[in-house]
Amino acid sequence: MTLQTAVATVPLHTVATIERTVVNPAQIEKGTLYVGLEHLDSDGHFVGVQTVDEGELASSKFAFSSQHVLYGKLRPYLAKIARPHFSGVCSTDILPILPGENLDSDFLCHFLRQPRMIELAASRSSGANLPRLSPKTLAEFAVPLPPLPEQRRIAAILDKADELRVTRRATLGQLNALTSAIFLEMFGDPVTNPKRWPDPKVGGLLTFQQYGPRFFNESYSDDGIRIVRITDLNESGSLAFSEMPRLAVSDADRDKYTLRPGDLIFARSGATVGKVAMIRQEDPSCIAGAYFITMRFASSLAPVYARAVLTAPRVRAIVAKRSRQAAQQNFSGPAVRQLPMPLPPITLQREFARRIVAVDRQESACRTSLAMSMNLFAALQQRAFAGTL
């Protein structure tokens, strides 16, 4: 028997209030904490919340306290729903929900954040370009109402599982920072090139460059070759091979486009422009799709080092700036060839690669652990609101 049938469900407005207490700009005091949608991530955590100076905010905001749940109504599919442990003001695209005496705020937040409720909110939104969920629609959402002790027990279990996810993500962030620190220590910033290495640019070291193919008539096949999509490349440069579709392609296309160990693939279009991955010896056969540029380099350039240069913050900033100058965010092959590529001695590059391979192993293990913790959280979340936790 599920929680929905065993426990009464009630409209949200009968057990909570969506409070839209307007605070005019002149009433917002210096030192008040301000939360915009940009300060909420899709995991329900706050990022970069700061106090504001008097008169800094030019439009009206909503007041909230630590008793509220903050619900982002703009693009609700982004799941920007969180529990503040502080008071302040928020964007009017965020709805402060105040639970009543029979509803625990932590329980409510976890309930609203579960995938089926996010999907429901997205389906009930209006507006093509900027979909919003109306407060009236949100107020009618059916909420299960087990006894308060049971609500708190469920929320505590989900909090613990969420804490595990946060810890894994923090570890990944530290490993990424370690890679950057090792690079800067050994080589300095590749744009300013403080060690005065020769800089033949990327184009001066390429032995091969090509755009990925567009496949139109090829069919999906269990024994076909994997096709790398933009969504298969994460921020750290690792590829999610298990998620890739497989296509049955011609022998000619396999020979022409199959990636080799040491190849770099550069995302050239859209919001992911500038992301880079390196193909490793142990990676399965794959082809980078149309939104990638494939690169191979001369023996004087170690692929691990080249990847680190192309993903350095200052180089990524160049890519971002130049790609925005196009009508559609895009970065061309000729533009890639003009990117900086300082060339230290190959022995130094190989020492860097040796150190980074060790970091990459740790990152891979941590990423696997993160995936397991996310699966655990999803399973617990599902059980919690099915009455089987």
C-alpha cells in the first residue's frame, strides 16, 4: 500500500501558505541577504548568496524567513527549490511557502523536489520562452500528510543521503582545483605565458583536425559504434560512454571518424562551447558528433598537457568571448587554431601528464561513488513518498 493511499493527501493551500509579502526597494536595509534564481542550484542548495547595500536593489522583492521553503516558479523544470536557514528577501520569481503546524518544511521541500513533482510543475507551467508556474496552480498540488514524526523521519533520512551527494561533489571540485594548481605551478598561465615558452598556437602543432559528421539515415544498433553527443561530455572532461547511442555506420565512416587514443574533441557550439575531452587508451570505439572538432597533435605536444591548456580559465574566457561574437554561439576550426599553446619541453609535459593521470584515477573513482550516491538518493526518495521507507 502506498503512502498516497494509506495517508490522506490534501491541497497544498490547506496546510501551507504561499506568502508574497512585498518589500519595496526603499524598505530593503543594508546587510539584508538577497536570493535570486541564480543563487539556487538544481540540487536545492544555495550558491553565492550575499548581503546587499542600501538602495542596491531597484525592484520589489518578497520577504522570507528560515521557516519558509523557497520555490522557483520560473522554469520550474530546473528544480530550484530550497530551504533557507536564514531570513532575507528574494526575487519575485521565487515563491516563499510557509508550512502550517501540521506540515514539516523539510518534508515539504523533499516532496516538491522529487522528479515526478518537478515534471508535474513543468507540465502545468504557461509561457513558451519563459515558462512559469502560477502560485494558484502550485497551491492546488496534492501533498501527503503523514503524522509529523513520520514526516521528520523521512526528511532526516533524505537529508543524510543528500549530504553524501554533497560530499562527493565537493571532493570532485577539490580534485579539479588540484589539477589547475599543478598546471599553474609547473607552467604558469598559458595566456600570459610568464615562463616565456615558445607559443606556436594550436594550429602550429596540429597534425589532424576535422569536424564531426552529421548522421541522418543511420539506424540505432546494439552493436553499432558509440556516437559522442554534447550531453555526454561533463565539465571535467570525462565522457559518459554508457549513455551514448550506438549507430550502424558505414565502414568508410568508421575509418574516417573513429577517434584514436590521444585525440582531443572540442565542443564548438551552444552553451557547452569550449569543453574538451581526451580519448584514452582504454576508451571504447566512438565517433564525435557534428558539434565537435577532433584534433591530433605532433609528438612534441602531450595530449594531457594540451587538454589542460585548452581548459585553463583564461583560455576558456577567450573561447567564450569570441564565440559570443557569432550570430549563433559557435567556435570554428580556424578559431581553434589561433588559441594559445605554449610549448614547454616534452619531458616537463610528460611529468605533468604522469601527475594528472593519478588525479584522474581518483576523480574517476569519486565520480563512480557520486553516481552511486545519486542512485541511492533517488531510490530513497521514491520509497519515501511511496510509503515503503
